[in-house]
Amino acid sequence: MSKEPILSVSDITRAIQQTFEQSFDTIVMQGEISNYKHHASGHRYFTLKDATAQLSATMWRNTPLHFQPRDGMSVIVSGKITMYPPQGKVQIECRTMRPIGQGDLYVAFEELKQNLARLGYFDQARKRPLPVFPATIGIATSASGAALRDILATLKRRMPLVSVIVRPTIVQGEAAPLDIAHAIADLNEAHCDLAIVGRGGGSIEDLWAFNTPIVAEAIYQSAIPIISAVGHETDVTIADFVADVRAATPTAAAELAVRDIQEIDENLRATEHHLLQMFQRILRDMRQRLLYAESRTNIRLLQRTMTQHQQTLDRWSDTLTSTLRRAVDERTVQLSAKHAQLSALAPLAPLQRGFALIERNGTTLSTKDSLTPEDTITIRRANDTSTAVILTTVQSLSTTNNNG
């Protein structure tokens, strides 16, 4: 019995690699790009596929490329078939690449995007803000995926008090779109405050459930805000456009859903410190005002005393004014009486009662003075003065009688 040599895995992969490299020199092939990744090293890694098969592909960073490859794009490449021994993976090393059009998935994506945009599914005006402090958060994703673990860990770290409802969901394959739509409806019926819908990264085929009309419609009709968290940061799906908020990753979705309790605690402590300082300033200011007021007590007493004296002076002023007014009135009455008496004793006062005053040569004549013919006299009455010449005189009867 012959004994076959025992080969190592490296021996086998090296032999296969030599066979491939000897059998295929340079080939030209057509395929659709999927899961395209431009590595930080500058190398490009992707998959070329058609309807029934797929082949890994690489393009080194020093290989010139005059356009930006995208998932779903159909291209023609030239290169050589090799094997990557560490993974036992057959691949093509592309030396040239040129686009020949867009793949079916890319065309379907763009058509649905344009239709939904025309219907207003992407309008910013209809997008709702996320609640500041949600009490219950719903999650629709695969129960076994890393995305769920990342979301739960982030929610627990940031806001451990929040309630979480997980609706396990099929996220890949033909049954995925309908199940995702049902999951969104279930989380609405559970009265969640918001829902996170998504999955981890993958190729365009893996993420395709989130590019379907049924999922877009479920997100659009949701009564609660939806955070879309599909794939990695570079992955973009229709669900991202329709959702109220798009998160770059599932972890980022959890960070958007809740505020960090540590940040809230720090803000509260800062606010408490600020209020305490403000109250201390107010108390300090009030204390200073009180001390100032106490220092001015004597001044206030002096002001009150002056006010009382002013009132007394005002009262005395009123009394003096009243007394002077009465004295003036009494003096006025007395003066009026004296004026009447004096007026009655005035030499010309009788003229007002109808009498006349006789003057001769400017001298007033009394009853003892006699008149002689040819005397010129002046007769003064109250309203006029006349001049007369005496023609003759007659002796008064009373005088005759007195003489006998």
C-alpha cells in the first residue's frame, strides 16, 4: 500500500496559485461592482458579479483610474486571475477598468429615489424632531446582528433609565422588506416615543431591503419619529432619505436617540453652581444695602425732624397770615369810619348837601362878615362857581329884631 505525501494548506494554496497564474495570463471580463471599498492604503477592493456568480477583485493604488467606481455600476476590467493564499480566495487583479453603464440595482435605486422625491417623501418640512427625553425606544433590526448589541450598549451607557422594545427583524433577503414594514407598525402600536430601524454594513445586495417601496412607505406612514441606521457611514439607502433622521451607524443612532446622562448631570451641576453663585451675589448685595441703610439712620432721623419742623413752620405761617388778615380788616373798618367823620367835617362837605360858599377877594365870608354894594363876590357850589356884584344889601330881620 503506497503512502501519499501529506501536504500543508500552504502547499495546496501555492500550487493552486501557480496553476491559476500559469493558466490565465491576461483576461478581459464584464461585471457589476458590489461592496466597493477604497481602503486608507489607497488600494481598492470590490466584487464583480453577474446574475449567477461573483468574483473578488482588487486594484492596487498605483493603478491609474479616471472615474469614481460605485456599487451597481457595470464595468469592463482587464487583469490576471490570482489566488490570495491567506484566505484561499480566488480573485482578479485589475489593471484597467472602464464603465459601460449602470447595473440593474443602481437603476432601480435611482428610479425609486426620483419617484419618492416627486411625491414629497423626502421633504424636510414633514420630518419630525426627535423627543428630547424619550421614555421608550423601539428597535427594529436583526436579533443576532452586531448592530443590536451596539445600540443596546450605547443606550445603556448614555441613558440607562430608558425603556427599550426590540422587535427582531429579518434584514436581508426576499422576506426582509415586508418584515421590516411590519416591525415599524408594531413599534408604533407599542407607543414608542421613537424607533431605530437598521442593520450593520454589507454589500448593496445585503442592504437592498432598505431600498424598497414597502419599507419607504412604512417609514413615511409612521406616527413616531424614525432614525435610519443602515450600514456604515458611506452606505446610503432610500430609508435614509425618508426617515426623520439619518444616522451614520447604529451606534450613532443610539447617540442621537438619547442624551448622555453624564452630560445632563454635569449640566445640572453647572446650573446649580451658577444659581448658587447668583444667590450669593444677591445676598451679598442685600447685606451691603442693609449696612448702608443702617449707617444712614441718623441722617434719616434728622430728615424726619426737619420735616416735622417744616410742618410746624407751615402751621405758624398759616396762623400768622390769618391773624394779619384779621388785623388788616379791622384797621380798614376803623379807617373807613374815620374817613367818614373827616369827610363830614371838611369845609366843602356842606356843598354836597346844597349849600354854597361865598368868597370875597379869595377869603371865605362868615355870617359875621357884611357885604356892601359894589362888592365882588365868588359863589362856590358843589358843581359850579359863579361871580356876582352886590348892588344893594338888606338887613336881616333877625338882626333888626335883635336890635330892637
